[in-house]
Amino acid sequence: MPRRLLPALAGLALIAATPFQTEIAEWHRAREAGLRRDGGWLTVTGLFWLREGPNTFGLEPSRDIALPDGPARAGVLTLRSGKVTLSGNGPARELRPDSADFVKVGRLSLFLIKRGDKYGVRLKDPESAYLRQFHGLEYFPAAEAYRITARFVPEKRQIPILNVLGQTELDDCPGYAVFRWNGRELRLYPVLDDPGAKSLSFIFKDLTSGKETYGAGRFLDTELPRDGKLVLDFNKAYNPPCAFTPYATCPLPPKENRLTVRIEAGEKKYGH
């Protein structure tokens, strides 16, 4: 091998990605793929709240829910006493909120959601302008210092979680994570998405919120604690759906999770 190549090869060896860097890079790729996928948050282009009784939908502008594609008069969604029934688009059937049930209208998909006592229809469009204009995500440089092993203290309770609609719900919290950062002891309280959840979800703000990172806070998911410990990898902190579409109903960080430190890791503010 020519001697002049040796320094270059040595330099390549020094900058070769570590397993940690490779893992974070793969997480970034999966994160963006999830946003871009068919039915991902970048395809959400509308949210229509239902009133009690019939709610017509279709391409015709006079419909209660005017759509950008499909038949002029596509069907009717009837809300009666907490149940929503679809008619006019095949056999009449009941729709379950926040489930895999959906209504296909042209290229569009309509999903029923329930927030508090409100029922709404979320519109997904594979030709969304949000998807077409998506220019990728920015992150802080990956740093192993932000992969923190925390102590988990079991303490079942319910904590109030406010959403962007101004509604507050009590979510189940199994305890809290305790960790040290820059000489300070900090706590974060997770919530469970459902009683059988296999992971914990943290909603938090820090002193980068509204500056380098999304103003309403970020999310972080972890595995369930083992032997009284869990790993908080802030390199995998990510923006809520509201950063990408105005038609999401994101939860906001509880007061317990408003950190008075800078967490310079994970996803930065989406610049659109």
C-alpha cells in the first residue's frame, strides 16, 4: 500500500460512525419515514367537529364538511347520544372513535376522533401540501451524555394533561424518573397511553423550548423500567404532531415536566 494513503485511512478510521451514532442515525431515518408514510401526520389536512344530528360531507361546497376530492354528496355522519353512524356510502354502519375505522372518499380518508365530549372527523390526504413541502428534520448533534440512566420511583397517580383545545384529562402515571444533569436532581413524570402499554411516554419542556426546539414541548418514549431503572435517551426526543399540521390535538407538558435546564439533544424546531 502506498505510504501516502496511510494518513487518509487512519483519518477515516477515526471518523467512522460508532454503534451509538449509527443507532441514532437509523432512528432519524425511521422518524422521517414515519412522518412521510401514507397516513402519517404530514397527510393530515383537516379537522371538522361534528354537531348533534346529521353532518353531510362531500365535494360540494354547501356540505357541512366540504372536501377537496370525491363525490359532490358523499354521505352523512350522524351523531346521536355519543354514537356516530355513517350512511350514504354503502351500508349504514357505526364508526368507532380513535380506531382503525375510516371512510374512503376519493383519494381521501376520514377518521373519527373523540376529545373529551367532542367528536370530530380528521381528514388525511395523500396529496397534502404539508407532505409535498416537507424538507426534513434538524437535530442537535448526537451525544451519549444525553443518554441518561435514571432511577424510577413507582408512585401510581393521575396527572392532569391539558391539550391544545383547552381540554384537561387525567392520565395514568405509574411513577417518576429521577436523574442528575449538570449537578442538579431532576424529575420527569410519564403517562401511559393505555393500561397495557409496553412503553412510557414523557411530555416535557426545557429552556430550549420556543427557541431551538418546538415551543409547546417535545415527546420522549422509553421502555418500561427494569430493576428500578430506565434509560432517558434525549437524542430521541421528538416534536409533537402539532409541529407539522394545525389539525392535531396535541397534549401539553404537565407542570411537573417543565425543566429549568437546557436539553440540547434530539429534534429541533421544524422550520416552516
